[in-house]
Amino acid sequence: MFLVFCGFVLSAGAQQKAISGTVTSSIAGEGAMPGVSVSVQGTTIGIVTDINGKYTLAVPENTTTLVFSYIGMKKQEVEIGNRSIIDIILEPDVMGLDEVIVTAFGVSREKKAVGYAVQDVKDDVIQRAGNTDLAGAMQGKISGVDIKPSSGMPGASSQIVIRGARSFTGNNAPLYVVDGMPIASGSDFQSGSGGSYTTGGQGVTGSDISNRAVDINPADIESINILKGQAAAALYGIRASNGVVVITTKSGRNNVVGKPVISISHTSAFSEVSRTPDYQTTYAQGLYGSYVPTASSSWGPKIVDLPDDPTYGGNSNGHPGEFYVPQLAQGMVEDAWVTPQVFNNWDRYFRTGYSATNNVNISQASAEGNFALGLSQTSQSGIALASGMNRWNGKASAERKFGKNFSSGFNANFSKTDIDKLPTANDAALAGVLGAPVSYNLKDYPYFIPGDPYTDIYYRGGSWDNPYWAAEHTVFNEKTDRFFGNGYANYIFKLSGNMSLKIRYQLGADSYTTNFKDVFEYGHAASTGIIDNYGISSFTVNQLITANYDWTMSNGLTINAMIGNEFDQGSQKVYSQHGEDFNFGGWAHIKNANLVTADESYWQNRTFGTFGSLSAQWKSLLFLTGTGRYDIVSTMPTNNRSFFYPSIALSFVVSELNAVKNLEWISFAKLRLSYAEVGQAGAYIQNYYTTPTGQNYGGGWFNGFPVQYPIDGVSSYIPNNVQYDPNLVPQNTKSYEIGGELKFFQNRLGIDYTYSRQNVVDQIFSVPLSGSTGIRALLMNGGKVHTLSHEIILYITPVLLKDFQWDMNFNFSKIDNYVDELAEGVESIFIGGFVTP
């Protein structure tokens, strides 16, 4: 990794002349255009037009060309000659033929040239909703992409699936690439795993684990390109079987050349529970028509009849019209007799969530380069008690040209995240709120015994925690410090007037440390408490070398060829501490636990890939691209570590045909077709021995480990309860895609349709084994699936005026997943629960 210091020099000639004029739009009714950039080609000298579209610019005497540019209009380069007044009419870029998208390895291509579906989201759309997380910023804006947040809590994980799931129990998340650097975006642990890196959680305890996409600040993003199909992502190889999310951050590159641009923004957002369950309000807490003050159900008498209860009713006990609440007596309330009422415990528990984000960004562009610096702070309080998030983000990027051929730069991102969440499933605080009888005042009744804060008071008996007590005595916290970025250098060889060769070297890193703390305080579930401290330190280095060759021929044929090599190596160190049986309450620390176990592990993985692509373009009419990648990965058995994946894509721009060009009502028409193969490696581990833990004893209703080793100084080791097939091969996806795009009436109406099919073979998952084998499951290839996807994008501009434009965009997706085959003898797949099938 290297950093490049970028300087910016402003210069002016000794002799100058003034150029003035007016810039107008060719669109009827728009007239003069304010805010148009007018600059001297190849310099930092520039200005923008005033409110009347007028400009006056002092330029050096030897200036030859002015550049006029405006978003949504075609850029014009105008020779000055002997003129001092230059009036310009800008034409709209209505056909979008020059729109550029970022594809694999940061290669920019015209959107019309790609033979697969690509959809992007710009920064104005991202920031419009004020989301604090990336997944929320993309939700509903991209066809064929299913984004499901696990909850509405701050820092909640989100599941992003492109064109349907391809794995039963494995990874279905896309690869994230930020400024050319592939980064980690998933969760390092499963909920309920207790910090175990090798065993999945059962999903019946613990808390939601944030995925690392939460570290990305949406305010830093300039654009997001979604490479949906395998043909789009094939060059990334074995990591990209689920698609790629290509993120480009703000760099100042697109600024108007000249003065620095300083941006300061604040976003506030409020959140509330979207709906309340439809509760019955007739019957009170109890069972079989009788009032039972420790029952979790509402099958008691009618609420209005509570004063008539023979045991707790006040009509026969000197308190007419009232009934006795034992929990009030436990809380030492002077009068434990109350009048029957109906309480909306759900709405009364939740609060109005609030998030605030403050951003400061400074950037500048010059003829020699550009830079950007940014700082952001986000604080968020959730709608549920004891939930919230604080995040700091810092960003720096710069690029500098050194002469005509050489350039270099860097991108650096830092984040510091602190998230508090609630336990889920069996230990979920919200479950107690959801099921609270409407006759019980959950919010106002005491939730602990005065003088004994570690004995809670609740409407139900047994080992359950009052949600208000849990908010003060249960901790599920995760803290992450993260850095990711890269440095790069480019050199362009001008081989001739129509041939060039670009060499790029890039070195990047992604490093983060996350520490988790899960605490059920002394008194939890009428017991003495549990603590889990665990975490991960991850470091990944990525090296990329590419060579791009471009050749434009006189007969309208353009050839582009690329070859490259990528080296990616990661290491993860994982630790866990488990403690039980606190001596006393108030000090939730591992040193206060009487039973303590600890574990740590270290993992490494490496991928070495060689790839290439060849593209041909003929007269902006036909575009054909073929790619291939050969990967060698370390996470597979020795004999099955190398794989080759090809792709081919065709784009036919029908609107370039003379017969179609003459149709004024058609602005653009394109057909596309592609085929690709790409795989997904498994996490193969040589079979090993381990000390028995709670997961080896079945059940699931107990907390902690029922047997602690060593016993009397003697430890125990058994084969790991998941074994790995030495003949494991990578999961393979073959993808077929066909689609088309039509634009009408100068881009005022457009539709894009894509049909795709993915055939996935050699599914990798844990196949359950009989208990008599002593092994819970065997990780092996065990099935086939296929997905069918229909995607429609419709965009309309019903109103287009000089000072007002109304755009409407609609996305529709229909995705079907089918299981075609399971391994012999497998009738079900374990997803989560207390015991395996």
C-alpha cells in the first residue's frame, strides 16, 4: 500500500483576453441555462454561467479551446479562433448512448455495450431517503434484488440476494467492491453460536449479528452499480457467483475544474412501529376462564369480570370493582388492588426512534488530478429500549497525473461502529411485549423487587425476563474498528494514433476487529447469569495487475483485450470466552463468573486468479465480449482447488440501424444475450478433534454448557460433530440471460426487460447423519437447484419543464427457486431449531 500526495497548481499567462457569451438549451421553452461549466481545455481555469446563462471568462492569449459541460447535456468542445463572443446551444443527451457504467475491475464501459443487465443507483437517490445503512438505501430501487433487513433495529443485518438464492445453507450474498477493492460484507458469526467460528448458531438464542456492510457510509457513495448476472461478474471468479455490488465513492473527479467544493449536510430521520398487532380486548390473563396472575396467555375471565374472581376479585374481599395484582405486592406498592383496564402494552413499550447524520466533505478537481476528504458521524436510537448505534466514518482519496502517461492515487476509508441490540428468539425481550395480556400494565407495574434489583417481577412465571428489566440488565453489544482502501498506479502507452495499452497495478487491504459482548445479568431467567465475550480480527490483502489493450480500426471495428492477475489472501483470528454463575449482580464481568471456558482459532485462505477478456465493437451496432478466469483456492481439498469459468455476452443496438434511426418516436433500442459459468468454493477443513460443548449434548432448552471440561484434571476430545468430504467440489452455476431495452419520445418513456435462468449443481451443505455414527452431519455436495427470474424496469418522465422535472421509476421482479435434487437419503435440510432432523 502506498499513499500519493497530490498537489494542485493554478497558473495563468501574463497576457489574457476576455471571452463572453450565452449558453442556451435546444429544448423548446428552456432558454438560458444557469450553472453550465465553462473551462479552458487542459487547465484549471473555469467559470459557471449566471442565472441568465451568461458568462465572461478571462483566458490566456494562447488559449485555443473552451469546454462547455452540464449534467444531462452533451459536452461541447469549441475552438475559439479570433472570436471574443461565443454563444452555445447545448443539446440534451436524451438517448443515453454515452452513459458510462463501472463493470468488473473498475473498467468503465458504455452502458449500450454490455450484453447483460446492469442497474445503477446514483448518490442523489441514495441520500434522498436519509438511510444510515447501505442496504436500506438500495431497498426497492433495483429490480431482481431482494433486500430483507432482519429487523428495524439500529445496525440490523440485511440479507441481499440477487436473482434468488443459490445455496441451501451457504453464502447467498453478493461480492462488494468499493473503489476497486473487494471487501468483506457478511456476518462473521451466526446468531446463537456463542462466538464459535466453526459451528453455526441454532437461531434460538443470542442476538442478530450485523454484517460488515453496516460500516459503509451511504453519504460517501457517488454511485452503486449492481452486476446481477454471472456474465457481468464472471471476471471476479469464484467469489462472485451471487453477483457483485460495485460502489464508487466521491473523489472530486467529477467536480468542475477550479475551486474546492465544500459540502456540509445534516440528516435527521424519525422512525416508529409501522403497525400494532390486532389484540383481543375482552378476556383477561389466565387459563380455562380463570384468572391466573402468572399465566402468559389471555384465556381468563372477561376483563370486566375480574372483580368477581373468587380468589383475587375485590367484590368479595372488601375492594368492590377492583382485583388484586400479586406483582404490585411484590413491588411493595402500597395498594395492590386496581380497577380492570385494557392496556396497549405494544404501543406503550416502543418509543420514537431517531437518527442523525452529520457529513463534511471537501473536494477539488484540477487539470492534474483531484482529491476528496470526508468525515461523518451517525447516531441512532432505536424504537426499542436499549438499542442504538454510533458510527464514525472517515474518507480520503486523491489522484494525480504525472505527465501524459502516468497517474497514481489512493482511496482510504475508516469506520468505528458501536451497536447495542436486543436478544432474539427464546430470549427475545420483544416476545414478552408481544404476548403481554391486555389486562396487565406491563409498563407501569414494578419490574424488580425494591432493594433487590436482580430479582425481576413479571406477568409470567418460570425462567423469563421482564422486557423493562432486560433493558437494564441485558447487554448485546458489538464494537468494530475498520480500515479498507487501496493504492494504484496507471501507465498508458500510446502505441499509435489508434492503439493504446494501459497497465494498472493496485494493492489494497481490508482490516477490521470486532469485539462482541453478550451478557445475561445475574438474575436472568431466575438464574445466576451468563456472559460471552468473543470477537474476530480479520486482515485481507488484495493485489491486482491488469493490462488493457485498445485498437480502433478505420473500418468501424474496435477491439479491446484485457489480461490480469489477482492475488487475495485473508487471515482471521477468533477468540471466545464463556462464563457462567456470577457471584453477585452489578458486575457483569468474566472475572465474576465461577465457570469459565475459553477458546481461540486462527484461519487463513488464499485465492490466486488469472483472467482475461476480449471485446469487439462494430460501428456502435454490435458488441461481443468473452471472458475467462482460472482460480486456485486454498479452501477446497487438495485435488479440487483449481477451476475455470467462461462467459460470453452479445449486445445488438437496434436503434443504430438506418431503418430505425428514421423513426422519431424511438430513441433507443437494444437486445442483449449472455451465458456464463461461475462457482462458489466450500469451506473445507480436514477432520479434527474437539472438546465436547453444549452443542454435543442435544436439546437446546438449557443455558450454557451442562458438562464442563476438564473434570478432575481430565479433559475429553471427540471427532468434530461436522465432518468434511475429501472429494468436495465447488458449487457451480450456469447462467443464461436474455433481455431488451426500449426508449421512446426522447427518453420520456422507457422499459427494460430481462429473463434469466441459473442452474446450480453440486450444492454444498451439511447432510444430516444418523446419531449412531457419532457425527451430526457431513459437509458434502448434495443437491441441485435452479432459479427463474423476470425483471422489468419502467421509467416515465410525465412532466419536463425548464425548472421542473418529474421522473417516475418502477421495478418489478418475479423470482422462482426450485429444488431439483437432493443427495440420496436426504429428505430434509436443517436450517435452525433445537435439534437436527
